[in-house]
Amino acid sequence: MKFSAKVFLSLLLLLVVRISSLAQGTPATRVSCPEAAQYYSKDSINIVTFGASTVEGVKGLGFQTMLQNNFLNCYTNKIVDITNHGIGGQTTFQGLLRIDNAIANRSGFIVIDMGINDAVAMTTGKGSVAETVANMRVLITASLKQKLVPILCTLQFVDDRTIKSYVAVNTHIKSLNTAYRKLAAEYKIYLADVNAAMRRDFSLYQDAFHPNARGYKLVSYVIFDAINKAIFDKFLKFTVSQNYPNPAAMQTFIDVVLPETDKINIQIFDLMGRLVKTVVNEYLNTGKHTLEINTSTFVPGIYFFKISSDSGQYNSAKKFIVAR
């Protein structure tokens, strides 16, 4: 294919612009979509966001709209409802006074991002890590009682490069984050490790405490990933794909998505209903499984694969063709 000099120069200019934008770290406009989005079992994604100023948003910036767009981009034809229950300056103790109202009649997920103000108060002798952990336990248990799935956020560091008293704040934040990770493990809930993502990159901050637009985008990605992990663990729908390729020659594949661990039996039958092959008869864990069917010995024709589970919850049957 030949290009004119004018077209060639235009293409070259577009390439240079693209390379330049990459070199400058232009953020991606779309999030990478997880596989869980294809198999989500519900019609809506409902998220309560609960905390202090990072949740409330600062100077017109926040993560909720970005988080919502992440889900809308990936979870097609789903309703995404995110509520904002952030109040700047509050401690976890103050959060206890309003948690019941925030989660009343809600379902789905709750993102809890709170504790930096506790760390600031600790530097003046008010409160302690133990008290904050006790408060966080109440927030978590209240959420679980409402049958919400908690997403517990670690806390970003504050910028202590010029204000030396903030060094002590960060010491308390480190202790709280250690405690939060233990709480997530203890209650078997999900951790959105904001601290690990932001580290001490203060170019992601608009002031000593709060993320800027780039920082909030990163926070939205971290929370998005944590919620997707919860969806993969808890909210998948039973799915069996059509085999591929179809028609099959020497081999073909099927994808099976399980909402929970179960013993799965997959068998191949011919048109006469005779058993030709047992593909699998064993326990499979939650998630997606890609299974190979060797059809090299099959006589060309029409076959069926049938899937059943020991629990009786999962059954499916599909027709496929073998041709050479």
C-alpha cells in the first residue's frame, strides 16, 4: 500500500503526538475491565461510601463519579448507585453516630475510608489506635448485620515534608493501617489498599491530606479492584459457554463459571443418547474454568455435552458438532 507524502506526514504527526502523550503519563480514559463483569449475577451495583473528607470530596474532587464510571464502562446494562456519606474532619467515633442512618435499607457494598483524623488527634493525646480499632469493629459489624459487603480502605499518608508535626501523624497512620489489615483478615472482608497504591507520591495530592484529580482516580481504581474481587468471590452467576471452536475437529473448549465450590459432572452424549466421554467428575472451585474436550476419536456428527452438579443447583446442556 502506497501513501502520498501528505498522508505519510499526517500519520507521522499522529504517531508523534501519541508517543508524546504516553511519555507525559496521560492517564487512560477507560479502566481495564475484569472478567467478573461478564458473570455478575445481579441487576445493580449498590455502594455506600462512608468516611471523612477523602470520601466527602475536596474542592470539587472525589472518587465516586470516577468509580461509577469504572463500573458503567465494564458492567453493561447494570444500574450503579453510589451514595456519599463522607463528612470532613470527623473521627471514627463520630462516624459511629451516623453509620446506622447511612446503611439503612441499603444492599450491596460499603466502602469504609476513615481514620486520618483519628491519627491527627492522637498527636495531641486524644484517642489511641486501640480506640480507633474498636470503633472500626463497630462500623464493620453494623455493615455485616445489614448484609453489606465491607471494603476497608487503608489510609494515605499525609505530606510531612515541610510540617514536621505530621511525621507523628504518619506514625499513627502506619499503626492504623497495620491494624486495618488485621481487621480485614479477621472479619474476612476486603481490603482496598490505598496506602500501598499511593505510597509517598505527593504529586498525587492537592494539599497535605487529600488526593488531587490523579490521586482520586488512583483511589477509584483501588476500590474498583477490591469490589471486583468481592463480586468474583460472592456474586457470580452459573454460566456455561457454547464450546469453541464449533464445529470442533480434534479438540474444543467450554467455559464454566461457578458461583461456589461444587462437584461437577460433564459428559458427552451422541444423538442416540449414548455416553461417549466423561470430561470431568470432580470438585471445582468458585470462578471460571476453561475445560478441554478431546474430540480426536469422535465420529463426525452431532453431540451434546451435559453439565450437572452434586448439589443439584447447576445443570446445563448444549449441542455441538464434530466435523473434519
